[in-house]
Amino acid sequence: MTRRGWLLFSVLLCALLAGCAGQQTEQTEGCQLYFAAGNGQNTGPAILSQPWNGTPETCTPEALLQALLAGPTQEDLLSPFPRGVTLVSLTIENKTAVVVLSEQYGGLTDMALTLADYCIVLTLTQLEEVESVEILPTGHSVSYRSHQVLTRDEALLFAMEDAGMLS
């Protein structure tokens, strides 16, 4: 991809994820699940959270990911995952969660892939034992990602107006 292409992609990514940090459901106790915002508008945050209905003791990476793949229970949220996606395996190595999902996940591209990736990243990195996430559809890396290991900090973007990118 050309430098101009990466710049355009970065601007689109900022537009997609702008406001995620400032408008997440405030976490008090327990874990959160992160889903695509389903407000039907092109403004506001792209990702919102809902409380996980498990107990703090059972808030494990596997349990959170299974609940995430099952979909949201709140009407204003949407699952960013293709129908039929399942968890193949999840391991944690040096605070990096390596998530292997079924082949349906490999059908995601562009912004749909970015949105699904960061719903997983935001959900898993709230746990102390996870600082980053690598997502592999059926064990293969996605070649068009700029990097394979994703972190929470990458998703917590500022509003584009604050950066002087929009007038």
C-alpha cells in the first residue's frame, strides 16, 4: 500500500474508532464485553461496552471471548463477527493472548476486520494477564494488517477534531 493509502486508511480508522475511549460504559466491578455500536448513525463511537453477566471470579479470557462471540444482549449493540465464528483456541504467552478463530473470521476485511479485532482486543486486555492480542483465523495470520499483535492503546484514539484533522 502506498503512503497515501496508509494515510487514508489511518484517517478512516480514526473516524471509525473516534470516541471509543471517552464513551465506553464505565467499568465499576466485573468485566465488560465490547461490541459495535448499533445506533444507525455515522457519528459517535464505533465501539461500546456492556457488562458481562459472569462473576469476577469466572472472568477468564476464554469465558469473555465465548460471551463476546455469542453476541450482545443490549439492543443498541451489534456483533461485529460473521455468523458461525467459533473459538478454536486461546493461549496466553508473555501477556499476549493468541486467539485462533474459525475460518469465518478470515472472511472479514478492511473496517469490518478492524472493528471485530478491536472488540476482541478491548475485551481481553481489560484482564491483568493480557496486554496484547494476536488474532489468527484458523491459525493463519492476516497478511494485510500492518502488524499482527494488537494492543488496547491502539484502539483508544482521540477525536479527530481534537487533532486538528477536521475543520
